[in-house]
Amino acid sequence: MLRKQLFRRLPPARFMPLLTTSDYRPAMFLANGHLQTIAASTLRRVPEVRYQRERLELPDGDFVDLDWSLAGTTPAGRVGIISHGLEGDSNRPYVRGMARALNQAGFDALAWNYRGCGGETNRLLRAYHLGDTDDLAEVIRHASEQKHYAEIFLTGFSAGGNVTLKYLGENAARVPAQVRRAAVFSVPTDLKASSVHISRWQNQVYLRRFMNSLREKIRVKDARLPGQLDLSELNKLRDFPQFDERFTAPLHGFASADDYYEQAASGRYLSGIRVPTLLVNALNDPFLPSSCFPREAAAASQFLYLETPTVGGHVGFNEGGPAGTYYSERRAVDFFTRAEPG
């Protein structure tokens, strides 16, 4: 009875979703958003996590790979589903760190890899995109109906946060009752503005890395399915709008890159969220323009909690040494386990 009281969806009147303060304090040697971003992605290792892989077949004949990290030998009864960022996977340090934190708090962890991100290219010509909530819905269905978890908690980073927010807000009726709460970090809720923002000269090191990975994915796809893609201008694509216009949009049924950004951006769906949800975006995140801090949406919502720490970078939030604690993990576990969210 206590557990049911703890995790039930609380009455709207008890919510104060716009958070005006944050407890996050960065490590002293991380002086700005770029250092906070780079240190978290390049210096950290989380060797304690041991995954068990499962392949989930999808209704359209494709698949995604699921990596499980279990809290113990006794079934936990509750699971945290982790959605990674653009061109990431379940082995990124921020995913492994979250899996470890969830395990230590008594949750099983399920880190899922998007189509083509689990170490093997997917079967179909299409891949994944930042508004693809159907695959997340299948992962959640698998956890609830096949694995029989009574309580499901969602967490996502960057692109994975966008998918999570869109899933929760676009059709609240299809979100199973087992989904209790969600916590997402460094989320580009405005995809069009974010795609332009990351093209600034300060962000070229990040953009080049993303573009190299995306171009290589297209080459691998072409080798698997020859003759179905036009690679003639591939090496000339220098930013997200160019790549998304040429490949992402047409491969996934959008009329253009702008149409993709409009339909896939989670910002337009925030008012539909009906599960207590925490969004943490650092004000010095080098990837996020001002439109990715949806204060008005949070103030008008009974379920969306917006926290905007002054610092943190993009998927950073380090609190100690490179292998130490991370605020994103501590904050998610706290949000998931306290009697009332906030």
C-alpha cells in the first residue's frame, strides 16, 4: 500500500513545476560549459556496469538492441529506461553512469540502442530520428507486458530527452499506467533553433564529430542496401540542416528538414504531458539556444518541472573527479524516489 501511495500520479493542485533554484555545483576545475561538456564525454569511465543484451524485434521487421543492468538477483519490480543522445549508444559514460545510479537505488536499468546504434546496422533503409517515439513505445511495452515491471521510469539525454518528452506529451492516452515519472537532461526542445545554434564557430568541434558519424552511417547503409541512396553530395554536407534535408527527412517521411524539425521537436508537445517529468537544461549548455528553456510551458503545466542550473554544459553535470558523482544521476534518482516530485 505504501508503494502505491508513493508512486501514484499526484493530484495536479500539489504541483509547483517551475523550479527557481538548483543544487548543482560543478567540480572546481570545470570552469565553463565547454569543459563541463568535454570532460564528461571523454574522461569518464564506468566499468562496474555489466550489460545483458537482448534483441527486440519491431513490428516493421527491424530491431533494436536492449542492454540490461539488473539491480540484483531478486526482481526489482521497477525499471529505469535510458534513452541516449544523437549518435550515442548504451556504452556512453552518461548512460552507464545512470544505469549504475539506478541499480544502486534498487532499480533495474534498461539502456536501449536506437536503430543502427547498437554496433550493427539496422535492416531497413530508414534509421532513427529525434522524433521517433514509436520505438520507445515498443521498448516500454516490452518492459511492461513481457518483463512485467509494475513501475517504469524514463530518463533521456539530449536527443533521447527530446524523444522522451515527445512520447509523453503527444498522446498521453497511450502512455501505460506503469510509467510513473521521467527525468531528462540537456534537451533541445526546439530542434530548428538548435540545429542552427550548434553550427556556430564555438561549436565546430562538436558538429564535425556528429557529421563524421552521420556520414559514415550513410556509407554503411549504402553498402548494405546498394543503389537505394544517392551519395553524390554526401561529403559536402556540413551541418544538420543540410544532412536532414538530404537524408533524415526523406528517409523518415518528412517533407523537408523544416517539416522534420517542426513535427519532431518536443517543445510543441509539453502541454500534453500527464506524468511528473523533470527537465534539467543548463544555462551554459553550448548546444542550446534560449528557446530550449521552456519556462512558460513549465509555468503553465501541472506536470513539467523545469530546472535551469547556471552551469553544467551539455550532458555534463560532473560534481567531482571524472569518475565521481554526476548531478544528473543523483537528481534523477531523487526525483524518482521522493514522495512528491520536485
